[in-house]
Amino acid sequence: MAEHRLAAGASESDVRNMIDAFVGIAEPVEVHYQWRPQLNDAGDEMVLEAAVNGQADAIVTFNRRDYGRIPSRFGIELLNPVDALRRIGT
């Protein structure tokens, strides 16, 4: 996590605040596995399925290369953390 925090230029306090904010607005999502396989990594598949089932606007990840253009098939944008933070105005 430290390498991701440093890559995003965020302090530990920033990360804690962001996680607390996400937890505060998170809603449970029922996942259906009807879209598999789309990606090579099972962990990425779970993220994609949660995003599709939760009608997410974007997936935020440092791991953009492994997702390729697949999320766009579902109308989901793929953002790196810095771009996501810029978009929400922090």
C-alpha cells in the first residue's frame, strides 16, 4: 500500500480519510458470474463483476493494463487513482 500511496502523492492521513469516506458510502452489491471469463486475472474479474453489478461509473486502479478495453464494453471507465482524485476535486 505504501507504494500506491507514494505514487498517488497522498499522505497516510489522506488514505485513511479516503477509505473512511468510501466505506461510509459503500453499498452491498450482489455479484452474478455471467460475464466470466473476460480478464486473465480472477481478482480483476471480481472487481469487474462488482463494478458491472453495482452499475459503477469507473474502476479505479493502478492495474489498468490488465483490464484493457473490457470495462468500456459495460460502460465503465478505467481510471488511475490520480485521475480519479482529480476528477472528484481533491
